[in-house]
Amino acid sequence: MDDKPRNLRAMLAKAKDTSELMVDLAYASVYFGDPEMAEEVDELEEQMSELVHDMRAVCVLAARSPREAEGMSSVLQVVSAIERMANDAVDIARIVTHRLGIPAQLVADLSDAEEVSHRVLVSEGSHMAHRPLSALELPVQAGMRVMSIRRGREWDTDIGGDTVLVPDDVLFLRGSPEGITRLRELAAASVWEPPRAEDDAAVTDLDRAVDVLVEMKNLSETAVGLAYSALVFGDRGLAAEVRHLEDRLDEMKDHLELWVLRSAGADLEPSALRGLLHLAEAAEDIGDQAQMMVWIIEKDEELHPILGIALGEADEVVVRYPVAEGSAIDGSSLSELGMNIEPGFTVLAIRRGGRYVYRPRGGVRLAVGDELIASGPDEGRSLLARMCGWDLVEDEEGDDELVPEGTGSVSA
């Protein structure tokens, strides 16, 4: 299964993947009310602590001159931000393990997200057991993709189509909540019923707080994705968008705290609201860490090249593809394309007319000249490029470049 990374580039990619997995699992543990899933976050924290220690040691050893020290400071800043996001994930998971209050409305509203994380155990005799992932076609069959696998005490985040599942494997997936039922059928897992809140026509302060918190979750995750994109591409425009999102998260947290305090005086038990404040604090801090990463770009500090290389090589890669004329996606809406299912990419932002539209909704239609900034599995890059009207080719230096589909020349 998972081997310990041996160099800084591999450790950075591993840390990025692990922190994102921890945040996904933490939110999912709240959604499912699953203490075991929350405990998985604690186990991953041990791995993260070792990674952070090793990365800091390598950075110190590599800084043999003032020039190298300046470059390594940017790496250390990103490492610290990743560590803080992992700690935020642990704080979110503690809402479940410490039984802090979470209103039923919040859990139900989380199910309305376009993507959720899920955890499932592969049973002996199930359709999944003893079969490679490529044969299961989970993105098509269930609209979900495997992010990692735990086998015993070992974790594997380097997931490929040739990975064979065995009984007692614990899969951690991300995708459409509508695919959970089919996923559990394939794994021969017990039936799961999604949470539902009671219908209430009156809009209360608690309702407002819950709505804001769900949006804070979405914005904080978007900010992190855009921050990694900014580091990979060295893009100041994306860095500015991250700062804008961080400012919005601060404002939303202020409003949420006020609504929660008002709710506590409306015949509601205050202990049932502790989880809301806890979750808001974590979501806001995740946004802070995203902003901390892009601060390096905003201030024109030296950005060590290993950051772009390592973050671009993580399991969840970030790509930036323009929409070519006559491409398959020109004129189509995001919901019609279903890119989150196949090739498994989430569109973080669209650059259109010099401005960014972040976290675009399914009804947004793409047009020639749009630039997609999306994150997803490395193996899906070629398919996404073709959808945008390009082929990926390797240049003389071994880097990928976009070539107009069906031609032999590199695009300008």
C-alpha cells in the first residue's frame, strides 16, 4: 500500500492530498453523524504530523545560503498552512466525537451539496470484492471516485485503475450524494437513509445561520482549491480572488455568530448550538490558511519552484484549460457536461473577460475564450483537455502542452 515519501516534492504532494482528505472526512463525519469516520481523521493527523516534521527538517537542511533560505521560507509557509488546515479538520471531527450540538437542519442542508464524501466497507461476496477499480467504473456507475483506501492500518492515496479491492478495504470516495445508494449496493453495505429536516415555513435566525454555514463550507473549500491553483500557476488574479473569499468568510462568520446568539434565546437549548460555532470557526480558519498561502504571490515573494511542481503532481491535480472553438463543451452547461462524474473534475473557477467566476453553478454555460480552472484525478486530464478541444502532448522538456485537437502543432 502506501510508502513513506522520500523527498520534499513527494512529501508536499502527500501532505496536500492528506489535508484535503481530512477536511472531506471531517465534514462527512458531521453529515453522517459517524464517530468512526471522525476517528479516521484523528488517525490521519498522526501521518500529517510526521510529514510536517520531516518536511521542515528537509527545508532547514536545504537552506545552505541566504538565497536558498529565502526560497525555502515560501515552502515552510505553505507547509504551515497545510498543517493548520489539517488541524481544522480535527476540530470539525470533534463535533462528532465530543457530541457537540448540531441542528438537524444543518445535516440535511449538507446533503444538498453538489459533492459529498462517503466511507464504505467492501464486503466479501460483493460486486466490488477482488475486482480492479477500472472494471467497476464507479464514476459512471455511482457518480463517485475513490480518493483513498485504508487496508488495515495502511493508507493508499495513490489510486489507479489497476488497484484491486479486497474484502475489508475501507474506501473513501467523493462525488454526487445521489450515487451513495448505488455505491453501497455495489459494496454490499447496509442501506443508508439521508437525513431530512422537518418542514417549517417560518424562517428563523437558526435557519439563516445554517444557510450561512453551508455556504461558508463551500467557500472555504473553494478558497483552498483556488489557492493551490494560484501556487501552481503563479497567478496573482487567483490570489486576489482567494483574498476576496477570505474577506467574505470573515463577514459571514460575524453574521452567523449573531444569529446563533439570537437563536439561543428563542427557547432553544444553547448546548445544541455549540457545534455551529465550532464549525464556523474551523471553516473561517481554513479560508485564512488559503489566504496565507497566496500571500506569497501577492507580496511578490520568491516562490520556490518545487511548490508548483509538487502541487501539480498531487493525486488531485489542478489544470487550466481554455475552451477552444468547436470543442465539445462550447455552449454546454456544466450540469449537462457532468465533468464531476467523467472525467471526475470539479470546476473551481472560470476566467471570463478578465474576471473570475468562482464555484460556478450547474446552469453556467461555457463559451469560446473561457478558461477552466479545475481540480481532479491526474488520469482524467487528457479527457478534460479533449472536451475543451485540445490534445495533451509532451514537449522536449517533458512538460505537457496543449495542442489543437487533431493537429500536430503546439498552440500559441
